[in-house]
Amino acid sequence: MNAREFIRVAAFMPTLTLGLGTLPASAQVDFSGETIEIVYNTGPGGAVALTAQLVAQNLGRYLPGTPEVIAVPMPGGALLRGIQHVYNSEPDGLTLGWLAWGGSTRVLDDPALQVPYHEMGILGGLATQWVTHVRTEIDGTEVTTPEAFMALSAVRAGGIAPNTSTDIRTAAALDILGIGNTYVGGHTGGADVLAALRRGEVDLRSGTISNYLTTVVPELVETGESIPLFYWGLPTEGGEEATPALDGIPTFHAFVTEQTGASPDGPSYDVIRYLTRTADGLAWLFALPPGAAQDMQDVFADAYAQMVTDPAFTEGAARVLGTSPEVVSRETAIEIIADVQNVTPDILDTMRSYIERHSR
């Protein structure tokens, strides 16, 4: 029975599905001779694309029938085009999404544009961290230490769009630190912001850990053009979780505490914690379209869980990301999506205030 035939049987013969419920999922699904598409919602070349290709190269051998798996780019629509394509695809296991999902701030979109991610077949994903770094020369002032940065009255923060989680957090972080900030948005991506920083058009930028380790360190930090300030660590009860790959750089919580003598708190920090948990904690979502049978979801979730321990995947991902991949389990991904669904009105209002400020 191939994948499409299985879906038809599951839909029209539920008693058969129940009767086979004690058999392993792999005994009910066979992808022999099939080609599975993993759709990613960015253009080729970036971390999303490269990790999607790694998943495509390695997932098939853990699926029944060892199908061919290919990665298909579908950029556009502020990342929505690829997401909507996956959401509206047949739930036959032949189309999956490897998605920069942006769900943390999409809850602010018009209801007609919101994607009900909880309806999809959630399989897992990857997490990341974002590092904030600053130019070492700003308008003739040398900025080579955190203390010199804290002495600045204002900076220009580069960004992409007012409603992105990173741009909101950057403004919130600078507000907490008491540093005036002007938002310079409209860049096409992280590389464009980085180029603007190198030209002196912006003073400060936040980028992914992979971009920081593979590009910013060798090209800017080691050449003395930029210094790291902090990164947003995943929230813990007493602060933020440290990341070994960023040893020597403080979490934002630690940076604020050291530089101001007090732990961060208040609405702006609540937003930072929410966005770090839900945006960084699930940077890239691996999912099936809604309606995929439970056994089908189990097959893919099990295959993903096995694949992410395979050196062929982990070593390849480490080369792409500059550090070992931070795997998000199916259960954690489901929890994070639920957190987004249940976000408090106060956090929504604070995010809206930053978006409105950036949009002026």
C-alpha cells in the first residue's frame, strides 16, 4: 500500500485503521517508489535552505520504503507563501514543511492571515539563538567594551521589518538598558543588515548564532570591526540558559544584571522572554499538512527523531550552523505552539507598541 492509498483507506475505512492500531506504524505506510517534497519558505542559500537540504538528504533512509526526498524552495509573501502551500497540501505524506514559521508574532496578524499551526501534523524542529553585536566605532566614538557601549546615548539598530521577533526584541533590550534607539528597517535579510553595519549605516545588529559564528566572528570580530554584547538565552526560572557555543558572551539577563546592577523585568522583558521561548525555541518547524493520519505523523516523527542523531545529519548541520544543531522534539514543538496560542493580552499589547513605534 503506497502513501496515497493509505490515506484513502484511513479516511473511508476507520475500522480497519483501528484494527491495525497495535501494529507498528511502518507496517501500515510504505513510501516505496514515492518522491517526498520538503518545502522550505525561504530562498536558496541561507540556513533554512541548507538545513532543509540536509533533512532531504538524510530522512528517506528512516522512512518505510526509503523514498526519494527533495527540498523545494518556496519563498515569498513574508514567509507565508511556503507555509500556506504546505498547509493546503494533500495530507498524504508526500509534502512536508521545513518552515521559518514566525508564529510568535503572526498572532498579531489579521485573523484572515493567521495560520492555525496547531492543526498541522507537528513533527519537531530546530532551535537557535540570536547574538547582538555592535560596531567598534560609532560617529567617531570608540566602542570596544560593554562599558563603552553603555555610555552611548543612542544607537541605530538595523532590522528587516517592524513585526519581526528579532527587531521587537532588539528595541525592547535597548529600552531596558536605557539606550535610545532609532530603527533602520527595510533590509531584505540578515546579510543585508550586516552589509549596512559594515558601511556604517547602522550601529547595532542581531543575527543568528550560525551567522555569528560562521560570518561575524571571522569577518568582523577578529578584524576589530565589531564586538558581541549579549545573546537571548532560553528563559529559565531565575534568568536565561547559557549556550556553550557562545562561551564568553553573556546572556541578556546576565548582561543587564552586570551593567545595571539589577535584573531585567517589566513588560519589555516579558516580551523578550516570550519571543525567545517561542521564536528561538522553535526557529524552524517540521510539519505535515492538517489531516494527516496519526500513524502517518508517527512514522515521520520517529524518522525525524532517528535522523537527528545520525552523524551524517549532525555533522552536516554543524558545518552549516557553526555549532551542533539544537533539536526540538515533537512534544516541545507542540508545547511552544500552544504557548503562542495562549499568549497574554499584555504581551500582545507590548509587541504592538513596538511595531507601531518602528512603523512611524
